[in-house]
Amino acid sequence: MTRLRTLLGAVLILAGSSLAQAAEPLKIGVSAGPYSEILDFAAKLHKQKTGADIKVVEFSDYTQPNAALAQGDIDFNNFQHKPYLDNQIKTRGYDLVAVERSIVVPLGLYSKTLKSLDELKDGASIAIPNDPANGARALLLLQQSGLITVDPKAGNAATPLDIVANAKKLKFREIDAAQLPRSLDDVDVSAVPLNYAVAAGINPKTALFREGIDTPWGLWFVTQTKRKDDPAIHSFIATYRSPEVKAFIEKRFDGTIIPTW
């Protein structure tokens, strides 16, 4: 009888442990700013719809969410576009995969001194992100605006060395993305990701030029490859890609962030 009680107690302990683990909320990583605000809204809606908790974990820069995901500290993240993810996988060896699109958060060209890109003088200074994927993104946006031409062979890996036409002899400064809003005091134009623009109090609608919905740089939900079919993750993504979240984004951000559904 004593042995039976011991075995029964062990089974109950294991069962309790399993239930506790099942009750652990999924953790989703994000960089601070509007991405996080949307995820917070979606997490509350998901709780109402399914009863499941989602914990939104904010990071201060672009490198931390993928490192935390690769280490298993979070379950998935939503802060990056595919070119950035591809570069991280190539350079850091992460076993991560993009599972579903979320939003387009347009990169914009901002200035404190200019009202139009036509006012740019020869030799003007341009700040762009210093990470490879977003640096290329900024250069391709500048090309789209008509200021430069980038070697088409460079594609999404373009650097300032791949500029083949620069009529105004623009000078480029590569700066950490989080510091780009501050760079506006020192440069003529800065290519600022929207989340950092909003965090710095910059109105995205004041951009002299910005990406549209057709950009290939939209954001994705990303997780470890072994969890790409995890039903709990896909359940939250379904809530995120719902009419309620779309309506929230359109009202809250007044067209400056674009849902992809």
C-alpha cells in the first residue's frame, strides 16, 4: 500500500508539472514601439477568444529577439522582414523560419531642414541603418526616390559600395537603427524605420518619401524550425490576422502601418 501511494504521488507530481508547463504563456519577442502596441492588443484579444495567455517581450535592438528565440528564451518573434532574417540565419547560423506575414512598417526618409528631396544639395549627408539588410533597404528606397542607382546584381545585399550613379554626390553615414532619429540633428536626411521614428516622437506622415504596400520588406512571424507547425503559435497568428486587429491598426496608426491581410 505504501509503495502504491508513493507511485500515485509521483504520478500526480508529474501530471501537475505537465499542467504547469502547459499553462505557461507563449512568449513573443518584439522591438519597442508600434509593433509591440499591436501585439499587446492582439494578446488581449487572443485571451478573450481562446483563454490562452501571450506574453509580449520587448527588446531594445534588432539583434536580441533572434538570439533569444534561438536560445529558447521566447517562443516566436515579430519584428523583422525576410531579408534581415535571411542575413541573420546566414551569418549567425540560427535554425529559424518565417511562418506568416504580419504588417508593412514603411521605412521613411526624414529631414529637419528640408521640405522636399528636391531641395537636397550636392554633397548632402544621408544616414542609413548600419545593419546589412536595413542598409540595403534604405539604399533601394533612395533609388526608388530617384536620388541614386544601385547595381542590380547587389539586390537586397546592397551597400554604399554598390551605388553606380550618385549625381548629387551624396555622402552616406551608417548608423545604428535606434540612433537614426537623433542623427537628424547632424545629417540632411535620415532613413528611419517607423518604429524608431514613432518612439522618437516623429510623425511618419512627415516623411519626404516612404515605402508602400508593395515593398518586399514586410514583417513576418518567426519561430524555431522545429516549431513551425506549433498549433499554439498558429492560433495566435490567426487572432493577430483578424478583422479586429486590422481595424485597430488602421484606426490607431492612421494608415502609416499597413496590415497584409
